[in-house]
Amino acid sequence: MIDYIPFKETGYFSEFITDYLAQKPELRCLYHRFPVATNFPAQVKEKQASYSAENRNTLFEAITQQYKRLAVSRKTYHNIELLQQDNTFTITTGHQLSLFTGPLYFIYKIVTTILTCDQLQKLYPEYNFVPIYWMATEDHDFEEINHFSFQGQKISWHSDQKGMVGQFATEELNRIANLLKTLLGKSHQGQHLASLFERAYTQHTTLASATRYLVNELFTPYGLVIIDANDKHLKELFIPHFRRELLESAAHKEVEKTLAYIKSINKNYPEQVHPREINIFYVKDGIRERIVKDEQGYAVLNTPIRFTEEEILRHLECFPEYFSPNVILRPMYQEVILPNLAYIGGGGEIAYWLELKEMFALHKVPFPILMLRNSVLLISEAQEKKLHKLGLTHQDIFLKNSLLENKITQRLSEYPIDFSAQKASLQEHFTQLHQIAAHTDKSFLGAVKAQEAKQLKGLEHLEKRLLKAQKKKYRETLDRVLALRVSLFPKESLQERVDNFSAYMIESQGQLIDILIKELSPFDFRFVILSYESKANEEDCIEYFI
């Protein structure tokens, strides 16, 4: 069973993103084309005109080399071969190398990417569309990716390694592999997942190679192509843009202008990322530090490494693999090396891409279509029955706990505990008193306002006391309601931001990804509630540290 809720009504998405989806006119200048299928032919023509045969050949050779020791499906092999053709284009999503894929939305991003390609292929068969997962191997924020949650139990990997996480050695993960053999249970699917983790992380020496193997195994039937952009030959294609960034600080100037414009529209819009004067890291031998410019030339922070302008430009030409784009430049690096049409990401990602369009224009790189990934709340058959028994709608469970308690209490109460009508009536009477005071003795206006505030406050206090008494009366039912909501919104957050895919793979007997592929629609920008058959068990929350 499937249901939908507008993103704006969930309460979990920023005003910036819901305004983007609503195509608010003030935001129109921040993107190139809105994500509707009919806009893709124009995007194809623009990308075709700017993407060179040299870039395409380099991309093909790099990806072929990266897949050299990996067994792939016929469809993935076919998609890699298609990248050589000038009528082949990519749809891309990217993510950090989260342990065992991290939260559920990792899976949703890739599923949305695959489905977008499938739908475009049906609409425009004269072109080829290849789904790409971009591994963030050059990222350094280990604390964001070193854990995942299984049925409320947190499994964490602790390591003292430094630098780019893609190069982290995986030998420390043997203990987690052993733990999962017990934790994931004795079912066929549980043991399969434990074996998959073991093969990925104990038979591959780096986190990048382990993640490539894992994602390839999970999406074998769907032709997904995985790319590690930490590649010398791919970075050679980006040398002109690295050079301009070093010499002109171009990104900083353009993004700052856009940020100022965004704040001028709405002060509540978030600033997702802030540009540096130079948005490049230096990466070598476990080092990942920012490059900064001073009066003497260029320096790598927290190291003795220094360059003159001439030296750093020569170093860039000889060793482009030592230069890494930060969060500001990474999107443009992606668009330079891929024949890409659209980027698929979460709300925060789309928000920061919307800061970058003018930087792309300055570098004469086509700006991709920005698509919000599918978001899903998975509800088991047992949980769906509880919802029905408690008289809850899918919309109800998106309310925060306190609001949900109030709503259910008012619904259960014999008499309504809502004094809105009384407050409105009181304010109407005081409006008349304000008019009388204004026409007789204006010095009484203050006293009238004070009396109005006092009586309104008294009504609100009485309403809260009555509501509190009714909550006590219906405590048993309310506790069941809150327990159900906590199971669906762990840590008061969206399920997809906390839970790992593994529990749902076990409950769906390995069918989770197939179900998502069947049920989701990439161009339907609504939040999805998906009910499925399961044998869910609730367990106590334990945190494991490895």
C-alpha cells in the first residue's frame, strides 16, 4: 500500500526546498531547468555541445580501469560500454562512504537515480541514460560515516586513521563482521547480509574498494555505474578550473553574491556551505588540508608545505591527483568529467547546489537539472494495523510528539478542549472596548489591553490544565500512540535519516530494493508512505563500539 504527503506538510523539509519545489519566482534565477521530464531534451543538447570526445574517452578508460577486478552484471558492463557513445548521458547521485550504506536515504538516492534513467529511456529512446553513483572518496569527515543503526542498535567503527576516508584501511572491521553474524539473526537474509558485509569489508583493503563492492552487489540487476573521481586522469580534465581557482578565487566571489541574494529573499533560508578564498584541498600521504594564499605565495595548512605561484601551477600540471575540490568545487568537477544531465540529492544537497549556478556560468560549465530524491517512510503490516486500531492517519504520525498527544487527547475527549471560539469571542468584545476607550478617554487604552491579555492568558491556562487532566485519563492509549510513533520516527527524526537498510531487507526477505524500484516515481515530488509485509521485532537499544 502506498500513500503520499506533500513535502511541506511533513514538517521535516526546509522552506527553501519546499519553495524550490513550488517554483517560487524569486528562486528561478538559482537554477537552470526545473526537474520535469520535458526539460531533458534541451539539457541533452546543451551538454552535447559542451562535452568533448576527449573527456568521454578519459572517463571511459578511468571507469574501465576501476572495474578491472570487479565482477559486474551484463547491464552494468553494457552501460560502461555505452559511455563511449556521444548520445549517452548520465544521471548522478553522490554520497559519502557510509559504513554498510549508513542511513536508508543512501539507498533511496540510488534508487531514484536508476528510476530516472529508466523513465527517460522510455521517453527518449534515441539517447542512452546511465545511472551513476559518485563515491565521495576524498571526504575526510569520518565521524559522519563510521556507524550505522540496526533496529535501534548503533554499530560504530573507531579508527585513528587520517586523511581521505576512501584510503582508510578496512582491517579493523573484522570485529564488526563477526558481531553481525549474531546481530543480524539466523534467517537466510540475515546471514546473507552478514556475509555481504564480511566480503565487502574484510576482503577489500580500502574503504573505497569495499564500498564499490557492496553497492555493486546491492544493485547488480540495475546497471548502476560507480565512479571514484580520485583519479589522476580525471583530475587532469579539471586542471584549467583548479588553475583559475588558485589564481582568481573565482568561486568565492560568485557564491558570496548568490548567498547575499538568497538572504535578501528570505532570512530564514539556510546557508548550506560557505566558500573559501581557495576551495581546494591538498591530498597526499594521509594529508588532506586546505590550500591558502598569503603574501609569500601558497601554503598547505597545518603542514610545512609551501609553494610560490609558479611552483604550485607547475605542481598542478605534474600532479593533479594531489589537488582535491572541496564541497564548493566538487559539483563542478562532477559536471566537467561526466556527460551529466541531472544531480539527485536530498534537501540539504539541493539547497547548496542552488548556491552555485553563477560559479558554473563563470566557468562556462552547463548547470545540471537538480532533482530532489525520493523520501520514504516504511511501515510494516503490523504497524499499519496499529495505526488503524488507534484511529491514526498517515498525516497524524508526522506531528511532533507533543502536538500528536494534544490532537489524540482532543479526539478522545467527550467534550472538546479547544477554546479557540471562546478566545475569538473574547477578542471581539475587547475590540469594542478598545473603540469605546479611544472615543472617550484614551488613557484607558492601556488598561483595556492589559485586561484583554490577562483574560486570554487565563483561558489558555485553563485550556492547558483541562488538556493535562484528559491526557492523564487517556494515558494508556497515548503511550501506545507515542510508542508507535517512536518506532517510525527514531530520535524524533525521519526514519530514512537514522535506520539502516539491513533491518528492512530482512523483514522484506531481501525484496526491499525491488519493492522501491517497483513503487517509487522519481518525478513525483511528494513524500512516500510505503506499507509492506514483514515480521518485525522490537528490540532494546544497544550501542556497540568496535
